Amino acid sequence: MRNGDVVSSWGARPAIRVGDGLLGRVIDGAGEPLDSLGPVRGREYRTLDAAAPLALARVPIREPLSCGIRAVDAFLTCGRGQRVGIFGGSGVGKSTLIGMMARNTGADLTVLGLVGERRP
């Protein structure tokens, strides 16, 4: 977008189709597929800006989960169902670490959300 471009509303809150059809897929921030496997199939739509579940209403995290990297497992205990954020400057190895964790974790299902920051 550039200064002066026309912006119009869809008249509805942005939503994404969710369900088992998302398993193994790569999508962008608008829910469009990036993996050339056709449209994303899902059972229902969920709004993108929905409220997070209340902290005390979530299932307690009681079972440890190996992330597959011995140095991380030694210093940081991750739990099954836990949300983990990795933050750091450019060029420090965040993407490499996330790739190693995605390949080597003991989880049945891993959801990765990659958020980048670019300055013009």
C-alpha cells in the first residue's frame, strides 16, 4: 500500500477456515495456502481477532515435552500444550532453532506462527 491508496471494509470481521484440513499445511496471514496443495479445507470459520481463552480455564500443563535439542531441554523445561515464544535480533539463529524444534520435538502436533518485522 502507498499513501493515497483507497481502503475499503469488507463489512465483516476477518476469519479463517479451520479444521483437520489445516494439518500439514502452510498458510499466510490471510489463511491462503503457500504450499501449492490447493485450497484449505475446513469445517468452520473462526475470527482472527477472537479473544484468547482465560488462563485458568486452560488445561494445566503437567507433562514435560522434549523439544529435541539437548541444550534447550537442559536449561528450559517445556510442557505438553505450552506456548513458547522465541525472540531475538536478526541473524542469531531463531529460524534454525525453530526448524530443529519442529523436526525433533516429541509432540504429535506442532503449530508454528512465524511473525517477521521489516522496516522500509
